[in-house]
Amino acid sequence: MTFGWLRQLASRSNDAKDGATFSPSLIRTLLSKGPLERTIPLARQDGVPLSLKLHPADSDSPQTGKAMMDAKSIVWREFIWSRDAQFDQCRWHSVRWRFYENGLICFDAQMSNAGAHANLGDMQGHRIELRDKKGFLVGVWAAGFYVHRGLPAMGFQANIVDDHIPLKLHFSEIDKEQSGFWFRK
């Protein structure tokens, strides 16, 4: 799929009449996820950057199941935010967190950015505060991605294996509903 802005950029790079030149490295930069300081890799968090704008919401579609990994049945718990959320130009179409009892954590978000400002996009993401049925905070995880403006809803995925002892100890007691935060920077 070729986007209109990409066609324009490619045609301008070959057009010497207007004096504009676009190097291959500039095009790669524009197509990349953006500068590293604008991403938050999926990880357990011990603090939240003060510059993030957080918008809270509870999960609405919890699920539990089993998967086969290395010939063993592994239980997973999934928390979904299926309702659209929009703050300024940033939009989250859905967010999904899946935690496995062996420490595997998977994140999936459908996000878009309708920005019309000078920036090329925004860093958007989600943060989950995983709690057990008694309210004990098992851990906080977050993932963020640079979302280019003007693109339709796209999927952003990440996964890690976290050997977090409270997650393994309290896995069977994880509450059905969880709190999460959409965020942008």
C-alpha cells in the first residue's frame, strides 16, 4: 500500500526544478518509528515520566485461556480495552494486554493519529496496572510507539518475557478487570 504523502515525497525527491532534495536517509527517518526518545519499549515500569498525558479507563473484555508452549499447557489472562478513545489528534481503536503464567507478556494496540500540525506524529501508548483480587499491585507495564500523523489505524505489537516474581506468585489471583491508561506525549 502506498500512501499519498509518500508518493509526493518520492516525486519531489526526483524533481530538481524546485530545488528540493530528499535524501534516502530522510525518507528512511520519516518512515521509521521516530526518534528513540519518542518510544517506550514494553517493560515493567517503576515510574511514569511526568511529561506523559494519562487518560484512565478500566478494561471491558477480560478473557482467560490456555496455549501450548513447548508441549506444556500455559494459562493466559487477557485484558482488552475495545472502546475507542480519542484525545486531541491521537486515537486508540483498541488495546490488548495478554499475560501468561510463564512470564510472557504480549501487547497489541490499534492506533491512529489525525494530526494536522507541523509534527510528524506523536508518541502514543498504554499503561496497565495489574492487580490481584485483593487490590495488591502486582506490577505496572507500559508500551508506547511513535504514530505518524495522517495514517489510518495501524497495529502496534510488542512482547517480553518478564521474570517478575509477584506476577508468577499472584497469577492465579489476578482480578478480572484491570485499570489502564492511554497516554501520549
